[in-house]
Amino acid sequence: MKFPLGRVVVTRGVADEMDANGSFARFVAQSLSRHAVGDWGCVCEEDRQENELSLREGYRLLSAYKDGKLPKIWIITEWDRSVTTVLFPEEY
């Protein structure tokens, strides 16, 4: 891991989808693992660079993941690394 995730939380929408769809639940778990090692998923180059700066300077981290027909998710780790939230982009 490149940084601590802190407490991992999911929004109600993500939780409901995880309960209804085992494939989505596995996708969320895999995405969290990718986020923790600095694989930022499908973010633009500017956001990748911002995340690398944030790792060094202690700012918020944002990743985005999409896999086939599964809904896209964002993962945000707060600047102090106390909480990581999994959410749908429309829930931001």
C-alpha cells in the first residue's frame, strides 16, 4: 500500500448495489486494492499527476474505476487518510 485508507465507507447507493450484485461487490473490493497501491483507474492524466502530488503533499486522492457493464465508481481518500469513501459519481 502506498498510503493508509483509514476507515472505508460506501454510500447507500453503492451498498445497495453491492448487496444486489456479487460481481459489483467484487469489483468494489478490487478497485479499493488498486486505489491503495496508486493505480488511479480511469482518470485523466491531469488527475493522475494531481494524485501523485497529493501522495507527496498530503492532499485528497481520487480514483475512478469502470469495468464492462458495471456502474462506474469513484474512490476518495481524505487528505488526512482517515476515511476512504466509495461512491457513484452522481452521488458526489
